[in-house]
Amino acid sequence: MQALEFKNVNFSYGAQSDFSLNNVNFSVEEGELVAVLGHNGSGKSTLARLCNGLLKLKSGTIHVFGMDASEDKNTFAIRQSVGVVFQNPDNQMVASTVEDDVAFGPENIGVERKEIGERIDFALRAVGMEKYRHATPARLSGGQKQRIAIAGVLAIKPRILILDESTAMLDPKGRKEIMDVVLKLNKEEKITVLLITHFMEEALQADRAIVMNKGEIVMQGTPQEIFSRSEELECYGLTLPPVGYICKGLQASGVSVGDCLKVQELAEEIERCASRQNI
């Protein structure tokens, strides 16, 4: 089943003549993890806000699990189906304790008190933050805050989770923690994920990748297919994952490793080359 479908979608802010999104067409299957890549201003965040009705499209159609996003009667159901986690978790913190913060969403959509408690348990368990239930959000680390922000969205029980540069403010350890949570939710809870990121190594973990440039989708395919077109990527202001550059450097220096994008793959290639040369 299609979780999300954009057909000929156009959007511009106010009276500006240039479209922030220009004739965008793509779909996401239920349970899929799709990475959306692009430089700043390429239209990624606009796309995210259109998915759950925070913005209204100018033309074209958007369907969320078959519901037409242009019809006001569907807005509430769509916002229950699509949860968005933004870049700065402080912007999504609304309460003085973690428990109250996670409860905020369910309370506002009319969930019964008993079920709210169950949803808090589920959401905190899903992100590995059960022991921080009574903690003060302001005293948590950046990675912990982002986990709580994700938990607050999960408590609404969305079928689609959108992460809009949600790891941008975190250090490498924090980014890995959040990606581990996202992958777990996608695989174990079958939540559809739209991962908007400028970290190419995160995109490698997606089922499929979409590249945006000046409001248009310019590339689509598996991460491996996308990164095999490195020269084209550079034209859009994007780069290979770090391992990809190391691999290119080794090849340029005469080491005959194959094209690699992941650390383990490169390690195996180097081991293969060393064995062949009896090093």
C-alpha cells in the first residue's frame, strides 16, 4: 500500500514567483525508509511540511494512505498519521517533565487517560528513555532531547515518521543513537520513515534515496545507485559518504580496491588486496 504520494505538486511561499517545489512526483510505500537529500534551499523541509498539512499545496495532489491532503476534512486524520521531528528538539519541548512532554500530543487529540499512560510507556521504551520518565528535559543531552522529541511524536502513534534534519545538531555519537532508534522503529514497528538529511552516511541505511535541487527531484534510486553517480551529485552540491572518498583516494594512489560506501566493505576490500599481494 502507498503511504504517501505526490503528483505534480507545486508550492511557493507568498507571492514569490519562483516555486519552492516544482512539479514534484514521487511515492513512498508503507514500511519503506526513504532518504531525501539536497543542499540548503532545495525544498526538502517544504516537502516535509506539506506531508502533514503544515503547508497547503498550490497545485497538484498529495495523498496520505489514500486521503487527499487538499480536503480540510482529512487534515486531522493526516496529522495523526504523519509525525514530524524537526532539527532543534528544544522547539518541540512543551512541558517540565519528560512524561508530560510525551503526553502532550495524545492529550491534544483526545486520547483517554489510561491509554495515554500506555502510549507513554510504548514511546519511551521505543527510544530507550524509560528511566528518564520523570527527568527535566532541559537537563538532558542533545541526543537525549531528540529521543524525547521522537517519543512525543510516537505517542500519537503515527504511521509515517518524518525526520527533518533531526540529527543536524548532534555529535557523531548522538547521530548514531538516533539512527539506531529510527531503524528499529522502521524494522520492528513497521513505521514508514522519510529521512531528510545532509549526512550521506545516514542515507546509506535507507531503502531508497531522492535527491532534490531547486525544488525539483533530480535523482531517485537506491543509495548505491545514487552514490555511483558521484560527479552528478557534486553538481547538486552533494558529496559521497566519507568511506566513498577514502575509497576514491586509495584507487587514485594505485590500490585496486573496488567501489565501497561502507566501512566493513572497504575493510574487506583492503584485506582482499593485501592477501592478493601477500602483504
